[in-house]
Amino acid sequence: MDKKVFQHDQHFLINKEVLSASIKAAELKKEDQVLEIGPGKGILTQELAKKCKKVIAIEIDESLKEDLACLPKNVDVLFGNALELMDYQPFNKIVANISFSISEPLFKKLLKTKFDLAVLLTGESFYQLLREESKWSIAAKLYFEVEKVLDVPRDAFDPRPRVDSVLIKITPRSAPLTKKEMVLKELFSQNDKKLKNALMFALMRVFNLTKNQAKDKIEDLKIYTELQNKRIDHLSNVQFKFLLDKLKSI
């Protein structure tokens, strides 16, 4: 295998059973428009195109242009960073064999993206992160229902990755949120802001409070100043657990 495939953390899926499982999990309909992140050599893309209206395939590696040149007419191939380009594409479902390095950035992106269903082939370690007591597992429960479809061994890819993978299906959460969950969801939607500002806005919105009332409520929570001044996305799991404990009283 050419060394250039490692430039973008690429591992091409070669296992037909996993390919079939991905298609089945996507529950494709003729009217669906599918965003495929990382089509690679287009093996999965070909199958997606047979079952939906349109496939928008975004590939970062331009050396794969020749492999992706002869796809069906209902496939649009774009070259570039999917995390940047996906904002401008019309789709209702996502299918992705994602490189392990973008698992967390893509998950953050999905928190602010409208979609009906996503099927992701990702590293087992990231799947475990969504199941353990971490801030990302909390976010997953607030926004989504995450289902493991299949454990995927290393030999399902060429070249073989150093870790095992998991095929997961993500759908938007349907269960109603509690007030505390609403506050937490507001915080995640503002994850580039300082905690004190995001929390004030969240309390105002969820509990219909004035700015001063929200400030008083935050003061009552006794969250130490250093934590209040940290950005949401910079909170460690330990700090986030501390915050959760404080929010029990709201």
C-alpha cells in the first residue's frame, strides 16, 4: 500500500458485510439526500447512489480523483474539508467512514446540524467515550440516540488500523427534556463561550429569568471563579462533573 494513504489517516473499508450493514443501518429511501464523508475509492458511494436521490461525497484527498471520476450521475464529489463544506450542502442523512482524528470534531459539528439519521464507522475508543461518564456522553444523551450496529475488526480495512472500529447509528433524540437537561443543552450550543455567560443565557431562556435573576441564581450555585471563566469546550471531564453536581439544585 502506498505511503500516501497515511497522510489523511485513511483506512479503506474492504469488508462486504460491514458495507452491507452500513447501507441497511442508513434506512435509505428514494427521496433521501446523503452526505458521505470520506468516500475513499467510492465503494460505499456506489451502493448509496443505487438507493437514494443524491449523494454528496466529500473527500479531502485529491489523489483519489481518478478513483471517484466514474461514479453515477446522482453523485456530487467535492474535494476539501468536510467539516467546512458540509454547512453548505443539502442533505438529510449522513454516512461516513471517518478517520479517527476527526471523530470528536465531527461529533461537535453534529450538535449544531439538522439531520434525520447518521451512520458512522469510527474508532472503538470514541464510541466508548460516548458511553462513559464524560461531557461528550452527556451531550450525546441530550441530543441523540446512539446505537451500536456492529463491531468492526481491524482486518476489515486496507491498510489495517491500529485499533478496532465500531459502526454506530445516530438519530435525533425524541424524548422530552427536563429543565436541567434544557440548561445543559443550551450550554453545549454555546460551547465557544465562557461558562458564566453561557449559563446566564441558559437560565434566562429556560426559566424565563431576567439577567439579574440569572446572575443571582449562578451566585447561589457557588461555582468557583476560575471555572466560570473557562470556555465550555475547554472544561475537563472532572470540571464538567463538578458543574453537573452544582446544577442538581436548579
